[in-house]
Amino acid sequence: MYENFAELFAIIKATEKLERAYVRDIISAAEYETECQKLIAHFRTLSSTLKDIVPSIERFHDTYKMDCPAALNRLVTSGVPATVEHRAAAAMSTTTSAAIVAECVQNFITAMDSLKLNMVAVDQVHPLLSDLSASLNKLTILPPDFEGKTKMRDWIARLSKMGAADELTEQQARQLHFDLESSYNSFMAALPTAGT
């Protein structure tokens, strides 16, 4: 048990250091994203294992006086690297819009199809929504408050608070499918037509 506590403590501390290094531009965005995704995956696996012993990560954080607000935000609230959450427009200038639109459409369809196939475990759904969110953030023609972006962020945050083996209820899966479909329709409507 104490070994797992030590691992959880280490993951939170490492994430805090990584967040600070990224903010100070000590680490590249690509390196940050790779390492952050690893830490998030380890955190999700470990917190799922410890969910009966450590029901609240925030309480664990406070009990051990960790002082890691950035790590809590990244691991518990956001659940995705900052580079995915706030994709920089400048980094995307080399990628063609058509390819990004195709990627977004593919990610929407994959996520909706997986729900239709009853793939409702958090560790099945979360990566699909993260990929969709990342592709939506690459598309500079969409505003930051675009419905699809905000809904995917909300769902990713909700899933990040659940264990990897947890499953969406039938009602949650239905709501997620509805949100995906309405976001997809809004996405298609937001795309410029050939005349504009």
C-alpha cells in the first residue's frame, strides 16, 4: 500500500515539475506532450487501483502537503497535456486545413461508432475523445469557445475523474453520443463553403 502511495506521490510531483518546465520553456512542446501523456496514463492506472484507499486525489494532495496545483489541474481536472488543451496556432501553420478537417471528421466518426459498438469503458473512450479534442484544436478556423471543443473538454474532464476500468452508464453513453453528433453537425456547419 505504501509503495503505491509513494508512486502516486512521485507521479504528482513529477507532473508538477514537468508543468513548470513547460511553462518556463525548458522543455519542447513535443517532449512535454509525450512525457505528460505517459504521466497521465500512469496516474489514471494507479488512481484506478487505489480508488478504494484514496477516494479523493485532492485530499491525498492536501494530506501530504504537496503544493502541486498545476499537477492537480493536469491530472484531475484537465486529463490532457496543455499542448492538446491549448494548441498553438503558429505550430499548425505548416499543416493543411483539408488534412486537419479530414482528421476531425475521422475522429468524430470513430468516437460515435465506438459508442454504437458498446465500447464504453473509460480507457476505451478517453483516448478517442482526446484525439478528437486535439484535432479540433489544430483547426484554426474554429473559435476557442466552439461547441465541440467545450463539450469534448467537459467530457474529458469528467472521464479523467473516473477509473480506467469504469464504464459509462447507458444514459452517459447516450448523452455522449448526442453531444458528439451535435458537435459534428456544428463542426460541419462551421466549415467554410467553396464560395467563402
